[in-house]
Amino acid sequence: MFKSQPQLFFMAHMALMGFMFFAFGMLLGIQKIGPIVVLILMPSLNAGWVACNAALSIGQPVSPLTLLAPLRSASRSKLLVLGCLHAVASIAMLVVADLIDPDFHQHWGAALREQPATDDTLSEAAFHGLQSGMLLRLLCLLPVALLFWHAPVILHRLPNTSVAKALFASGLASLRNIKPFVIYLVSWVLADLILSLLIGVLLSLFGAGGGLTVFILVPVMLLFAGAFYTSLHASVHGCLLFDDIPVETTV
């Protein structure tokens, strides 16, 4: 399917990414509650992306219902419990990061300020503070990501598995494959840096007008995010073996 009809694979992913980004944008617009709901839904949607890629790999059509299949399956309650644990763990690590770097939100506010700072030194300091703060939060969230990486797929594929066993198996699989995951992380970070550099060059060559910026950033963001979510299938099935493809069951 990937080799014979790559255009269908591309179109399906772009449609699913657009659907997910729109839904997340709506949720994030709800102050305080929205980001927590997104953190709760992320594990289930990750399992949904793995299911979408598995379906596309054998030539089956996909839709937003395929992406939401884990939330419509017999494992829904366990996945929501897992999502709540994911939200608590993520928020706890972000709180730790705030304790280590309490000035991050101030730098973030400076970066989003509409009027540029008159003092270039302060502006540069805010930029570097924002960079270091984001890196710190990425490192703090990394253990959470590795612990929860495989758990949603395990619960979706093996509905009789408990949340605790799924987390244990996920953490063990990540630990045993830590070297490939380090390479995986470094590769995505490098890809992000190179892509950001190229976009910066393009914007500087053609001007950084609002319309042009959106025209360039939106498709590139969809492509990059789509590539990442495509890789979830290989990152999970490269560490775990499942006997068969599950039958989608709804309750």
C-alpha cells in the first residue's frame, strides 16, 4: 500500500492530522481544562495512530473513526485511566521544571510580546531563556513519554491487560531499547532544527508577512507531525510482538 499508492497514504495522513489539530485547537481554547483534556486523550490517540498506520499498511481505508477506535473499544475505560495518569505525571514533571526554572513563563511572555523590546540584550536573554526552558521541560517529560510509549497500544491490542501491567511492559520495553530510542529522539530533534533553519531562510528570503508565514508553516507542520505519528507504528512494533491484528470491538 505504501509503495503502490503513496499519494493515498499522504492524503489520509494529512486529513487525519488536520482533524486532530482542529480538535486540539478547540480543546486548548478552553482555559485550564482544555490542556488537561488533551493530555488525557493523547495516549488513546497515539494508539489510534498506530492502528491507522497498521490499516494503511494492509490497504484498508482510514477515517477519524479509525483514529478514535481505541476510545470506542472495550479498552476505553482503561485507556482513560491511563490518560489520567499520563496527565498527572506530565503536570508533575512540568511543576518540577517550573521549580528549577521559575523564569520560563516570564521569558515566554517576553517572546510573545507584540512590541519588540527596546533593549536588544533583554530580548536576546529572553530568547535564550525560552530555549533553555523548553529544553529543560523536554528532558523532564522524556521519562514520562518512555513510560507511556507502548502502554496505549498494549491496552488496545490486549484488552484484558491491566493498566499497571501495560505501564510495566511499556517501561520495560523502552528501557531494553533505550539506545534505539536515544537515536530516535536525536534524529527527530535534528530534523526539527534543520527544518526550522530552512523555514527561517525561506521566510527571510521572501519576507515574513503573516499570510506567507501561515502558508509555509501550516503544511510543513502537518507534514512533520504526520511523519512523526507514522513513526509511532514502527517504534512500538519494533519493540513488542503481537500475535494478530485485533478485531475492533465497540461497547
